[in-house]
Amino acid sequence: MKNNVEQAKGKLGVLMPGMGAVATTMVAGVAAVKKGLAQPIGSLTQMGSIRLGKRTENRQPKIKEFVPLAALEDIVFGGWDVYSDNMYEAAVKAKVLEIGMLQQIKEELEAIKPMKAVFDKSYITNLDGQNIKHAATKWDLVKAVMDDIENFRDANDCARVVMVWCGSTEKYIETSEVHETIEAFEQGLRNSDPAISPSMIYAYAALKLGVPFANGAPNLTCDIPALIELAKETGTPISGKDFKTGQTLMKTILAPGLQARALGIRGWFSTNILGNRDGYVLDHPDNFKTKEVSKLSVLEDILQPDINPELYSELYHKVRINYYPPHGDNKESWDNIDIFGWMGYSMQIKINFLCRDSILAAPIVLDLALFMDLAKRANMSGIQEWLSFYFKSPQTAPGLRPEHDIFKQLIKLQNTLRHIMGEDLITHLGLDYYQELIETL
């Protein structure tokens, strides 16, 4: 497949609906890295390495040296937001990064100003913004977003563009008739159907133009049948959903370990306090419902209680998120895990994770932008399940169970990169080393 991968020539435009804490932290980080002020820690594309061939060959290049990714120097950032603050002003208000660091990259951040956003207050009740598009129908809003994308591409001389949703969590909705086919969806746009959310408008506009789209929130967006069909029709990669950052990251690390040792789990209680804009949005029950569904699905898919009923059939899983302004972006999570072992004896695990939400999410945005661009250049259209590594609710083909185990997700991601570049896949079986040893005796 290596010969079919286009090289990353020219500029890559990275467009983000939602230019709040996550987006500004990512862009600020890239600017700081380019100036030698910071390291891109947490980014697999920048810091990660990959093993090639046998262990005895000692080939472990950096991922960015192995696959043709866009260079940081070639990325141009832009996006939309309901607030008109430029990226420097937005980053200052987000209070994620120290002001001293922001002042050293102030010029780069001030140059990035948000375009007017598509906004529907019925989907995000707790937000109010003035930097908003107004149009007669949702079809007209789509055309306005498409114009924004093409104008941005032309103004910044971009060879390619990708889009990563960094906006707030929309209210919980389920797939309905308007989402089933491209024709129904397009008619729904013309009729301004209330079941078509702002995030769907961005996704449709992107896919119609062949722009890869990654969904960083738990909203129903590019996982509806109409947009999956459109992605295939236009040969465009899609992925999602919901960036895997704090508490869920810990679950996908710990739960596979407990399952691997055949230890039982009776209960897993999770609670969070968060004071940033995301926490404020999630303070509304309609928006929390969307996040709750995303967070709750992880354990069931990893543990599979139907296959292991003796260990997990009575698992009680509770998730809570509480808006707490004093913490700002410094999210704090508590997990109480009631487990049992040999002969049914009870034990407990308690985790107090004091994380920084946007610090964990920022490198995910960068990696997704670069990998989605790679997928497009490798002619990989439709659902990119190999990027499940980055998501709480990985999008998969209809009827296919998602893989939540972060270690299996990493193997899938790395094997996909090997496949793209024509290298042998690695199974970690390892018997061949010992077979060769026996044959020499």
C-alpha cells in the first residue's frame, strides 16, 4: 500500500468548530513547540515510536519519521466559535496555560480569529454567544460553512484541509428518519429539521467538500447513516467520538488489566468536578445525558458481562459530573472500584486523578488532524476505526462491537500504520524466535 500514499506536500489547514480551552491549548502548544519553548508531550505523532520487523532487528523509528505526516511548520489553524475572542484572548480566559507562556506566543495566537459559528441554543442550553451565523434555512448554513472552508483554504494557500470538532457537548438525541439517508438529510436541511444539530451541519459541509472530519464530543454527528454514506461517496475519512482524556482514559487502562487477571468487579463509582466551559455546558441534564451514555459504555464493552457473568454480571456502574467553577480546567475525578478475587474475597481500589482536561485533550486534537490527513492521502475513506485509541465511544461499522481496551487499540493503530507503509504486521506471538533457536541446536 506504501506506493498509494501521497506525500504531505504543501500546507495543511486544521479547522476546529469550537475555539475554547481545548483548541487554544493545542494551537498554543504547537506554537510553543515551533519556537522551542515546549515539548509535544502526549502526542503519539510527535513523540511516539513504532517497532518494525522482529525484535532482534532493533528498528524503532519515531512515527513521524516512519509515515509521511504533515510537519508542524506546514499547519495553518482556523475555526469557528460563538464568541468573537481571538485565540490569545480565548486562551487567557480559559486559564489553562500560564500568562507568561501565552505572552511569548501572543502574536501567533492573536492572528487566529474565529469565524461566525453555527449555533442552536436548543442543543446547548447553557451557552450564549453573539458571533453566530444567521440564515433562512439549515441548508443555507451548510453553504455558508462550505464557503468558510473554501475561503480559508484559498486565503492560506492550503493544499489540504481537515476538521476536528472541539465544540461543546450537544444535547442527547437518537438517530431518526431524517438521519437515515443522504436524500432525507438534505431535505431535512432545506426544511430546517430540528433533529439536525449544528455539529451535523459542520460534518456535512466538510464531507461534501472531501474534508476529513473527526468528532471530539459525544454528540450524534458523523455516526448517522446519512453521513457515513456521504463519507463513502466522497471518499472521505470520518472518526469519533468524544476525546478520551481523564477518568475514561484511566478506565481503559485499568479495566483491561483487571479483566486480564480474571478478577471480578461488583461496582465502579465515578464522579468528577470540573469548572471550565465544558463543565458548565454539562451542568444541564440534556447535555450530561450525552456524556453519560459515552462514559457508561466503556466498562461493559471491555468486560463483556454476557461472556463473563460470574465476574461482571452484577457490576453496578455509576457516573457523575459536577460543575465546580473554582477548579476551572483542572478536572478532578474519584473512582471507587469494588473488586473480588480468589474464593470471592472483596477488595477495593480508589483513584483520585487530579488532571488537566485540556492538557490531555490538546495532543489528541493534533494527532487526529495529522492521522486523518494521512488517511485521506492513503485513500482510506469512511470510518477510521484504527483511531479508536483517541475516543471514549469509538465509531465502528454498524453491528460491530467497539474495542475500548487501550492496549488493543494501540496495536490496531500501529498495525494500520505498518499496513499503510507496506511493513509486516506484528502479532506479538513470538514463537518464531524460539523455533529458530531449536532449529540451530
